[in-house]
Amino acid sequence: MYSRVMNDDAQEPTKGAPGAPRPELGDDETGRIEQEIRRRRTWDLAGAIAGAGAGNLRGASPVPADRQLVMEAGEILAGGLPDPDGTLARVLLDRLADDPSLLGACRGRPGAALAALVERALSTPATLADLVRDVDARWGRDYDERPRFETAGRPPAADDPYTLAGVRRWLEALRQRLGQEP
């Protein structure tokens, strides 16, 4: 790709040409060159900010830990929750993201955070009904449809994708799957 620039009589690469050997610099010489470069460089705010923050993220993720936990929980739900429309998963992730105490208690353990969220939802019929109502409302917004809310004493609508019994079944399957993970 690069052609070598050769002296006619020496048959060696010309000094400074691609492929030419580079002279070794001592620490003093390197420091002097760096000082000269800094002295000639013009100052601007963007360069100052870049220089000041150059090592701030070294070894760390630029994604906040809470957001990272929610994203990892989303990956678990994508592979472990039989939710055809994804609405139940979105509501669970919203609830997780809105619960700083749960995020703090389960930092770095998305499976544990989901397990706690599922246990909370299945703990009483009222909390499960509240979750299903939120899922139905979200489903209605997402699909621009009238939500199919269940009412006590009446059978669920035939076209209701999120019934109390169905969501309970899905959450129990997820709880079992989360209990099997290390």
C-alpha cells in the first residue's frame, strides 16, 4: 500500500518516510515535545472540557447503574415472559424504574429485582388486580383501543389479552423461571 522512498545510493528508507525506523526518545525528550505541543495549541473551552474529563469514565459504563439494571431486567423478561404484545413487560419495567428502593436493594442483580416485583404483584389479589388494570390501560394506549378492564362477578371479555388469570399464570411461570436462575 505504501511505497518506500529510497535513497538511490544507500538502498535504505529515507528518514521520515513510511517504514523508516523511528529514533527512540528518552523521557526528557518526550516531555519536552509534549510541552512544545501544549504551548503551541490554542485554548478553547471544548478542549479544556475534553482534557478534564478524559479519565472520568475509565473502566466504567456511561449508562447509570439503575438504567443498566432496568435494561438487563428487560432482557430477562424478553426471554422469560410469554407476553405476546409486550405490554406486561413494559409495565413491569416501568414499575421497576420508578422504585428507587428496589433498584438500590438489588443493584447489579436484575433477576432479584424482577423476583421481588413479581412477589409483590402476586402477594394479594388487590395488587394483582392493580397490575392488570395498569397493563390493560397501557395496552389501550399502545394500540389506540378501549381497554378491556375486568369487573368483579363478570367473565372477562373474549378478546381481552390481559386477564387476571392469564397475568397470574404468566407471573407464576416467570417466578419459577427466576427461582431456577443462579
